[in-house]
Amino acid sequence: MTPGPASLRFLAGLDADLRQSLLNQIRDAWTHNSTALEGNSLSLGDTKFVIEEGLTVAGKPIKDHEEVIGHAAAITQTYDLLGRDVTADDLFALHRSVQAERVVDILKPLGGWKVEPNGTYAVAENGAQVFIEYAAPKDVPALTAEVLDCVNATRLRPDDAGAAAAAPAYARIHAGFVSIHPFWDGNGRLARLIANVPLLNAGLPPLVIPKEERRAYIDTLARYQRRIGRITPETGVCPAPSELAPFSDFCRRCYATTRQLVDRAFEQQRRRA
């Protein structure tokens, strides 16, 4: 079901056709950029075509088509979370949508917590090669519950129109979630969905990280994760809030992506007056 102006207050004041056009533009930009950050090869135009026409693009992998269709569905699911508490079952449902690789493997559960340790390799500022270890599987339920508590407790004011308050809230949830890495795959796309729930609840547009910022995005997050180390229920999901400042600043800059779409829609509305 397409969300209406009652649940998405940043649409208020737009004519019906402009509201729908803006929703579609945000859906396509959010889907394209979030999947492209993970290596999806479809362009923004391809993404729009696949979602709206239900057809494939010649020469592109089937998996890439499934990813954008699944992500678009997950955006609608995210809108449906507004106004109520987000639960672990909601995360499982989102994971089933965004996860295009539907393997039958007990070590790769679909819509379930990871069962094996995971981590990633990064290069530090001094050139040292380091391994970033995510939360242990046994700690995932407790740590993810803490992230969900943060999602559900964050209350931004509807008049927080700037990125000053929205970006830090987004960054805290996003960084906490990816430092847990609770699923075997799809964690980045899920983080970029649920971190937007407090913004949407406040009537603000979602924050979308552009694919062009992929290097800065990865490096900034990796720097934060190296500094906090592996998180546990004892450390909590955000053991060093001051270390989040660079990532918050990065997210604040990225907020221009969707805010420009909103501004253009309202400019079109003014031209109609």
C-alpha cells in the first residue's frame, strides 16, 4: 500500500500527482543508491523501469533485478512500521524482502539471525591491514534489541527540518546495527532502512547515502568500528558516542540527496499557484 500524506508529513501541501511523483522518486533513489552501494549494476533509470514495468534489462543479472524489487517492497514495509514499535519480527520480514540470494543453507538463514561469526577486512589510515570483527552470534538478540529500543525511543520534532538533529539519530542507529551485523547478508540495506524510521516518524524525508560516496561511507564507518572494537552486551551498541561525530557529519552531508527532491517538488507546486 502506498503511504499517504497522513503518515508522511513531508508530503503535506503537494497536489496528489506531485505527492505520488515524489514518493516514486524517493523510492527509486533510495533503492538505486542502497543496492548500488552493495554492488548492484542497475542504473537509476534501470531501477525505475524494473520497479514500474516489472520487466528485465538486457544483459543485467537476475539477482540485480530481484534486489531492486525486494528493496522497493522493503521501503513500503518500512512505511508500514511508522507510528508503532519496530520488533525483531519486523527485521526478519525486511530481511526476507531485501535478500535476493535465497539459498537453502542452514548457515545462511533467511529472516533469521546469523549463526556464524562475521567480520570485514579494512585498511587503516597508516596503511595497516586490519580485521573488523562484528558482534558474536550469541550476542545478536540482546544487542539488536538495544538498537530497536533506540529506534523506538528516538523522538525527533516535526520542525527538525534541518539535518542537524536528524543525521546524528540516523548515524547512531545505522552504526549500531552494522557493528552488530546480525544477518549473514543484507545488513547495510537493512541499516539504511531502519535508521530512517525516526526521521519518517517525525515527518521528515528519508536520508539516502549516494552511491558516489561509497568510498567515504565505507572508510568512515570502518574507522569508527576500528576505534570501538567488537561490541558486546557489556559495551552496548554505542560504547563511544564521541567517535560517531565523523559519521554523523558524513550523513548530514548526504541528506541533500532526498531533500533536493522534496525542494523541487515544492517548487513545482509553487509554480502552479
